[in-house]
Amino acid sequence: MTKDQKPVGVCFFTGPADGGKRFLHLGANNGRMTQLTPAPEHPMSFAATYLLGLAVISLILFATWLLQLRTRNAGHVDITWSFSLGIAAVTYALLADGALLMRLLAGVLGLVWSARLGGYLYLRNVGTPEDSRYTALREKWGQQQDRNMLLFYLFQGLMAWILSLPFAIVAFRPDIAAAPLLVAGVLIWAVSVLGEALADYQLMRFKANPDNRGQVCRDGLWYYSRHPNYFFESLHWVAYVPLAFASGWWWLTLISPVLMAWLLLRVSGVPGVETPEGKSKRAGYDEYVRTTSPFIPWPPKKA
């Protein structure tokens, strides 16, 4: 710079304790400094990112609805619903401006859980006839089945979006959770994912044996609960509570485990399995219901 030139401004980054960045511009007016101007911390806010998750999930469910128009098999929604949550978790992790470790946890834990569940449902359902639950809905809706099925799919997308809220809250956490909270969250997540995988495997192995046709599965975890897979699925959503604890809006993460338990116990889980017709097809089911916990694994009662 020559003696005839004057500074017009200085730009630099600062790194605050929350792990973000501030861009400051120091302007000059005839050699005098003017005000500091902070640039935006991140191009997308929490609300905008979370709403983008709704758009992503809705698009996936809409595409699945188009697929069932061609295949006339609505069971694919169970698979894509699971995968849509993992995609939402990765979306939040990529766009959030929280601490890097919290973003990684939100994205990786959500994606691995989603891939495990979606992969299992794919192996179980692809190539098989449509689930009787969806066939019954088609018969009930008649000529309105396509429209009603779309509304049904979009409703499931809405539930998935609400459930995805903990992923966003954890990903946007500006600081790293305390070590005990990190350990608690990851441990709950591991127990829930491994527990649900074990329950699914035990049931699949039981059904694969022709000698068990018409019998009640009491193998492994199914000896202690009539729906251990549902229990561990609900427990999975508890894992994000300690990861978000003490950050802003952490208490909203409590919605997901409660909502999932309600959906499984009252809406689409147990009511669709424990039907009078289903009970009549399995020998000893009434005794199984009387003696075995419906949800939380627990030693059975004496018959």
C-alpha cells in the first residue's frame, strides 16, 4: 500500500465458544473505522431446515404412493417410511450449524437405525403379497382407495416428520453434551437397535420353521414380551433425550418416544397384530396374552 492509499475495510473470522463463525467487516470512512457488521451464522435457520425435512419426507412418501398405483401393493410404504427418517436425519446433520460431534451423532445414529429397520422390512416384504391390513383398507375404501391411500401415506409422512424432530434438535445443538449424557444416549441407542434387531431375527427364524406354523413365538425376547420389537423401537427415540438435554428446546425430544409408543400400542402396531382373527389362528394365544407382558420385557406370570 502506498502512502496515498487508505484502508477501506478489514474482514476476518472469529470463532465463538458455540463452534460457529462470525464474519466481521470493519469499514473505513476517511480513515476512521465504522460499525462492525456480523454476517449470517448459517444460510438456513432451524425452522427452515426442519421444514425442508417435511418436504423431503413428503416427496418420498408421494413417490411411494405412485409406486403402489402400479404394483397395487401398499406394503412398500413401511420400507420407505423407515428410510425417509434416516434421510431426514442426514439432511439435518448436513445443514445444521451445531457442534460437529452433535451433527455427526444425529446423522449417523439416525441413518444406521433407519437402514437396519428399512433393510429388515425390505427382506421381509419384497416379493410377498400385500399385507392384509392394506388389502382390508382397499376393500373398505372401494373406488376412493387411491385418494384415501394418498392421504394415508401423507399422514404417515407427517408422523415421520414429527418423529424426526430429535434429529434436528441434536444436530443444531451449539455445544457438545456432557460426557455422561453422550454415553447415556449412545448406550440407549445401542441397546434399542440391537434389541429390536434380535427380536426381529428371533421372530423371522421362528416363522421360517414349518413346524411352528400356527404356534405362538416364545423364543428369546418373545418369552418376556408379546411385542419386544415395538418396545425397543420406542426405546430408540429415548436415546436422543440425553443427547439434547440442557440445550434449547431439548424437552421437545420427549415427544417422539411418547408418539411412537402411542402409534404402536394404539394405532398401527398392536391393534393390527392382536386381532380376533389372528388370535384364533395360533394355538395357546389366549394363555400367552394372560401371562406375557404386552410391551416391556418382563418375566411372565404363572399360568
